[in-house]
Amino acid sequence: MRFHHLLFTLFIFLNACAPTSPIDQSRESLDLLIGDWAFEGTELTETWTKMDLNHYRAVISRSFNGELEAMGTIDIRLHGDSVSYIGNRIGAADDALPIEYRLVSAEESQLRFENVNGIFPQEIGYEINDAHRFSVTMSGTQDGKTRSQSFNYSRLQSN
């Protein structure tokens, strides 16, 4: 009996110390994004919702004449052992198809997506600073030049 107890304790300890999978790490980070966010210094907001266990969506809006106007969406889907990020502009020209990125790294509060065959940006990185702030960095090559932009978001207070 003592041997079984020791094995059970060892099993629990090893599972607790096991590294978190990229899917689990992504889900933990994405759960922190749920809610309303202001893109600092602009009239843009992002509203993140959890559609189901494996699907997160952000609606990007801007304030126009006192009304919110949807400008685009971001869908992040967790499937199998991969995570996809799909950006879509609402009302975009026919040649502006959704752009898909794949998760290339997931660490504590950081996610990095990549699409090396796409237009700028080829990389999108999310860093969740705390429960009230996150930043997005977009980087890649555009017109033969390396370029990088960072954007800061702060959580909107709920009414």
C-alpha cells in the first residue's frame, strides 16, 4: 500500500512539474485578453470574447460620430497541436483577403505568430503585461526594408 501511495504522489508531482503545452499556454494567455481594450492614443478599441473553448475573437472598432463602427476582426483558433490567427478587415476591397498566421512560440504571457509568405507584417507578437495592459508588435519586411511597430492597449473600465 505504501508503494502505491508513493507512486501516486510521484505521478502527481511529475504532472505538476510538466511543461505547459503551447496550446495550454496560448489558452491561458488568451483568457487574459477577454474584455474591452483601448488602443492608446487612438479612437480604436478591441473587444475580445471567448467564442468557445478553442476560439477567441476580437472585434476592432473605432468611434465615429459617437457611434462604434466595426473595422475588422481577429479570430484565434486552437486546433490539434496548432494555433492560427486570422485577421480580417470589414468592408475591405476584394483583394484584401483574410491573412492567416501560425503560432511559432508561446511563453508565459507572450504569443508570437508568423506568416513569412504574407504581406507586412510577417510577425505579430502579443505581450500581456498585466491584467490591465498588453502590447502588440508587428514586424517584417515591407518594400525591401525591415520595419517594426508596437502598439499599447489598456483595459477599459466596465460600466
